Amino acid sequence: MSQQTFVSKAYELITDEGEERTCESISEKSCKETPGNFFKNVFSGSLSKLAEQLVSPGTTLPWILAALGVPNLFTGALVPIKDAGSLLPQLFVSAKIRAYAVRKWFWVIPALIQALALFTMAFVVFETKGSTAGILILSLLLLFSLASGVASISFKDVIGKTIPKGKRGQLLAVRSTIGGILTLAAGVFILQDLEGRQDHIMLFWLVMSGAILWVFSAFLFALIAEEKGATEGGRSPINEIKHAWKFWKEDSNLRRFIFTRGLLMAIPLAQPFFVVLGKEELGSEVNNLGVMVIAAGIANIISSPFWGRFADQSSRKLMVWVSVLGMVNISLMALFPFWPESLQNIYTFAVLFLIQVMAHGGARLSRKTYLVDFAPEKERPLYVSLSNTMIGIFTLIAAGLGSLSSFFGIQAMLFVFVGLLGLGLFLALKLKEV
């Protein structure tokens, strides 16, 4: 059996491809390259997802800053800088990407910039401490995030050109599943080994490993066979904003999707409050980072294949169901203090945390698949950048939302998130099927 035949058979097995490959949404030439492109994308994404977890603003970076004696002020800025930095500028670069017929390099080059940022950060971690380390790490994280924003536009466009509709959700799912397995293994091996230690050599290699993974991920993505696409309609950033405003006004479904996506952010936003409430109710028992990492890894492994196939059947319905799942799970966590005493333990808490990670994965996969399938081919970069820029604005608003918990309490804040998901559910039901 030749290598090409083996790749095709593996692709058909994973995606339930029938005897005749259907590629209505991409060219015939791209259709022939689909199996190879599928696996190149999968392996590239698996490595980049592991890299993201090794140097994550939500887990490892706060721990690193604490080990370096960086003030908490810097720690609180990690997630807003990561999210806003990667989302807000996208509308200004999407026009430039459209001017190029082959767009995979707008993922490859930013990936190498991300590797360079982490490479430099590794030496910052090794050589500096205190506020100096905080300023340098946040500056490098901003560079990392800006590169990530450019790559995000290119990624969705390359998927749209190389993977047929009906297989994109499964592609994202396989990436997440393998990435989850690698993260689970890394979490058990590295994070457990680092627990309680502040050895700067270990911290150095943690960040350096992320840089190396980004280099390999970029190499694999560069191997994707991408046909030249349309370059007409290139616009200046000012004209791009004008066209974005035009689409915003005229496309009611696009507006509904963006607001639905923004409201689904309540799922990841609620997650840190799970840990806060768990600490209040269970004390130090919930401080075991290993339990959280393992729960997150398991959630991605078991849910991603299901979410992927669901998204390919109907990404709109998946948004509906993850809204419901999020509402139920967040409500259960808000009521956790009133559960029978026999159920208030680390195991039931870990189950709720696992379900929340699963819901977050479903939300991310559904909106990515919906946007790629829904956006017009020639305007896909603009649709992606407009959506992400608007979500960047929502992120800045959400950054202040968490401060309400200090006035109203954690449980009240969780029910606010339930209400936001209720609005998201209402809008998701009104989205067009694509």
C-alpha cells in the first residue's frame, strides 16, 4: 500500500468518508489533496495546542510570575492582553491578507514570531525577577498575541480552501483530541514535577519547549498544499472598516452570530469562579493543580470527536446545546454550597469542572465551524476579522464584569453568566442553518 493510499484510507476512516469523496465547497484539485492536508493540519494543530498549554495565560504563566516574585497587578493583566491583543487588530490586517493568493504563510510566519517571543521569554524567565520580569513577559505576550491574531484569519481561510464543508468540524475535533492527549501527558509529567519547585532552569525549559513546538507546528503547516485564491477586492484598512460596517448593517445573521458568540463567552468566564467557589467550600483540597489539568485533558479527549461530528451536522444546533449545557452546569456549581454534605467533595467538583471545559470546547468548535461555513468565500477574511475584533471589544467589557463578584458574591456572578447564556440560547435559535 502506497503512502498516499494509506493517508486516504486513514482520512476516510476518521471522517466517515464514503466511497465517493464530495468536495462541493472546494476545487477539484484541492479535493485530491484533502487527505494529506487534513493530517498536516491535524499534526500542526496538535503541537500548537500543546504549546499553548505549556505557556498559558490562564494556568502556567500566572504560576511562573508568582515564582519570579512578580506583583499580582501583572498577573491580572495576562488574560486581557492575550485575548484583546489577538482579537482587536484583526480588522486592520484582513485586507492585506486578501491581497495574497496563497495565505498559509500568514499562519506560518506569525507562528515563527510566536516561537521567537517564547524563545525570548524563556531567557527573561531565567535571568530576571520582580517587576522587570513582569513588564518584559507582558510585552512579549502582547507580541505573541498580535501574531496569533494574524494567524487566526489565515487559519480559517486556509481551512475553507483546503477542507470541504462537512469535514471541518471533524478536523478541529481531531486536533483538539490529540492536543488533549499530549496536554494530559505533559500535565502529569511536567506540572506535577514542577509543583512546589521554583527552579529557574525548569521554568526556562517549560517556556523553551513551547517555542520549539511552535517551530515544528509552523513547518507542518507550511507543507499544506494550498491553491491560489482570489485576490481581487483588496482594500486599504480604512476601506476594510467601511466594508465591515456595511456587512454589520446589512447582514442580520452576522450580527446575531457575533452577539451569540459574545454571549457564549460566559462559559469560559465562569470557569475561574468555579475554582474560587471550590476553594471557599472545599478549602485546600481543591488546590491540586494536577486534578484541574487532568480534568481539562480528559474533557478535551472525550468531547472533541463528538463535538466535531455534531458541528459538521449543524454548528448552529451545537451552539444551542452548549448554551443549555453551560446554563445547567453553571447553575449546579452556583448551588454547590447547598448540595448534601456527602456530595461536597473534590470528585463531584472535578466532574463539574470537567463538564465546563467540555462546554467551552463545544462553544469554540461550534463558532469556528459556523463562521467558516457561513462566511462568503471571497469575504471570509473580513468576516473572521470583524467577528474577532468585536469579540475583542466584548473581552475588554468582560474584563470588568468579573469585578462585580466583589460586590454581589461568587454565586450571584455565576447566575449572571447563566442569564447571559440564556440570551445566547435565544439568539442561537434564530441563527440561519448553514
